[in-house]
Amino acid sequence: MTGRPRVREDLTAAAISLFLAQGYDETTVDEIAEAAGVARRTFFRYFRTKDDAVFPDHDDCLKRVQDLLAAADPRSPALAALREAAHLVLAMYADDPATAVRRYELTRRVEPLREREITATNRYQRVFTEFLHRRAAAPGPGTGPGTGGQAGLRDEVAAATVVAAHNHVLRQWLRAGGSDDAHARLDAALDAIEAMLDQWLDGEHPDRADPVGEDVVVVAVRRGVPMWRVVREIEAATGGA
């Protein structure tokens, strides 16, 4: 690999290595640039701050997710589009397992970086929710009754569920050293919730047999509990980490 992608990756690798070796606060942009073999001004062609150097390009990925969902076939199940989008996000990490594992180690140590990763995750959830709102509001088969009230709640919870499945899979994969197929893990997780979400998002399917032998999890929360806590309760109830 040559050109801009190679320089960007070298800067990211240098930043993560230095942060892990000598500390996040103790590391300067000049040191990162020197370790990557480039000038300080070159660093700022790729990143605004040293924080930016740690993370994959979420802005670019978010734009690709938005484009993918905007182009999704309205006749296909909503979850099929969300599944493809979730795999697109996962690929940012799975395409470079070694860097992803080291980044995870770093974000577990440095709270500001961990909080930034959470913020990035919330952006994807918002895009997923907006896609479901549009799908519900559009005329045609399998659409819902708009985006207010229960329909709006449905979209919020469905988007949060897909994001929670993605994040659970990503964490488990990273903790395992990134040594197996993350995409296969994600498919298995989404398969486990597909029957529920398919029926909820795309209307009733009377010709679909009810699942037999499936576990049913009921989580009770107080009114006004934030969505992130609801997701955490779901993960805890289903054995998520």
C-alpha cells in the first residue's frame, strides 16, 4: 500500500504505540510525526488532533453507511440494510485486527478516548434510527404508521439493538485477540435477533412459523430510563459482557 492510506496508517500505528508505551498525555504530535517518519505539518494533513490519529475514519465510514442506507431497496427487509451497514462498520476494525486490538487496549486505559469511541457509536445509532424513521414514513408494503409515538420508540429500540449486537461482537472479538472471523460472529448475533426485529420492523408475517424453543427475555425498566441503560440491561439479561 502506498500514498495517503499508508501514511495515515503509519501515523495511527505510531500514535497508538507511543500512547501505550509512554502515556497518552505525555505524547506530543511532534513525537508521533517523528515516529512515523513524517513532518509535523504532514500529521495535520490527516488529523486535526492527536486523538484523531487513534481512531479509524468514522466520518468517512458514517458517510458510506448513510449512502448505503439511502440506496437500500425499499422492498427488502429493513434489517437486511442494517445488517449490511453493521458489517461495513465492523470492517473498519476487522480489516486490520492487530491495530484494532491495540486500539482497544488503549481505549480501555484512557477514559477520554473511550468516551470518544462511545460518541462515535451513538452517531451510527442515530443514522440507523433515521433510516428506520424514513422507512416507516414511506408509503408502500411493510411500512409502519409514521415515526411518532410507539413507531418512534420501535425505531429507537431496533436501532439500539443492532448497534448493541455489533458492539458486543466487536468487544468479544477484540478480547479474543481478533483471531477469528468477526463478520461470522456478527451474522450469528444478528441471526439471533432477526426474527424478532424483522416482524417488528416490517409488519406481521402470518406465513412465518413461530420460532420454537427460543428464549424469551423480558426486561423491565422505569419510564425515562436512558436508552444506553436499556441496552445495557438487555446485554446483561442475554449474557453480554
